[in-house]
Amino acid sequence: MDTSDVGSVALLSDTHGVLPVLEAVLAEPDVRGADLVVVTGDLVSGPMPVETLDALSALGDRVLLVRGNADREVVGITRGEPCPHPESVFAASALRPDQLALLEALPHPVTVSLRGFGDVVLCHGSPRDDDEVVLVDTRLERWAEAFADLPESVRTVCCGHTHMPFVRLVDRRLVVNPGSIGMPYGRVGGAWALLRDGQVSLRHTEVDVDAVCERIVAESAYPDARAWVDEYVRGEHSDAVALTVFGPRDGR
């Protein structure tokens, strides 16, 4: 995909099969008007996997999908690999063969050239590992390890995985995590980012949380969908809780 003349990118991550929030974000004027929509992984592990992947695929050439650790898990489940995450097990049983083939073919990481940014690496956890945890307060030495194999030409890295939005510099590289569409830690709703002509802005889409939860319960076959949405859509887990849980995984 030639992206060198792309002026605006809507950066999303971790949709986790939460279709109503994804639809709300895709309806945002700056997302509808973006030259490219990037989703940095964990697309389907959640209550509405089929519909979510169809909604993303319907964007056609405007969407670039990157593999997340949960996407890799879903494919592994279909091959008999064990998995402790029920939302991934559900997605693996629900997705069509063509959707599973799409997940299996997803790349990680992906390098694109964007106007105003130059070479940009798109990944899930980190460029070297889709399951690696790097946080806004991760020490510079750990970031240096995660970026050790990146060419000097890459000055921007867009990641996901931790469900918490941030923008920070890491030794003159810009790192952007847009936060999550599904399963937010902290602020309820859809978190995303807009990259346009060298500038980054973190965005947030408000949703009617009760309506989103009721729709998922009504339309999803996910076992005990009510408990799932109460935990993962209503934002039961705060960013403080998430940082406490994830912190030991970044080698601090």
C-alpha cells in the first residue's frame, strides 16, 4: 500500500468485538474524512467478532489492519492450541473461514510512510513482540530494548495493547498509543487518535453506555454477555488498576 501521500490517519486499536463503539468512532467526521484508518490489533476477541470484522473489512482500501496478540490467539485456537481467554475462544468459534484466513494473514509490525511523519511503524505491543507491554511511564532502557531493531529512519511508532491512550517522546522518537475502542481502562467510550500532516491529537468518542450494553446483550451470542459488558464496556477497571497490573510486565 502506497501511503506516502496520505495526509490524515485515524488510528484505532483494540476493537475487541465491541461493534457499537466502533461504529460510533467510524461515524466521527475526522474518521470518515481520513485518508486511512489503521487498527493496531486485537480486532475480534469480544462479544460481536463477526460483525466487527465485517465493519472493518467494509472500509476496503481505506483500512490497514495490524495483528494483535489476541488475533494470533484466535487463529491458534482453531488449530487446537490452548487459550485462557474466553472472548478469544468465543471469537474462534464464531468467525467464518474467510475471516479466520484474514486474521491469519495479518502482518506485524507494519512500516508505512506518512506525510509529515516519514517512516512510521505500526504495531500492537511493541515492534518486536505483539504481546510486549510498554507503558507511558516505562523506563527509557526498556523502550530502547523494544526499539533496538528499528532503523534510524523510523521516528514514529504507533502501538496499542494496553488500552490506555498516551503520546510521549522516547529519545526523540514519537510514540502514540490511541487507547482502545473495546474494553477501555479508565474513560468509558471510544479512544482513538488522529495523525494529520505531522501533528497528533488524542480523541475520544462519547457513547450512550447503557444503550451500547443493551445492544450487545440483545445481539450477541456471547455466554453471559451481561457480565462481560458490565466489566469491559462500563469500564470497571480503571487506568490506575491497569497500570498496577501491567507494570511488572514492562521489566520495572
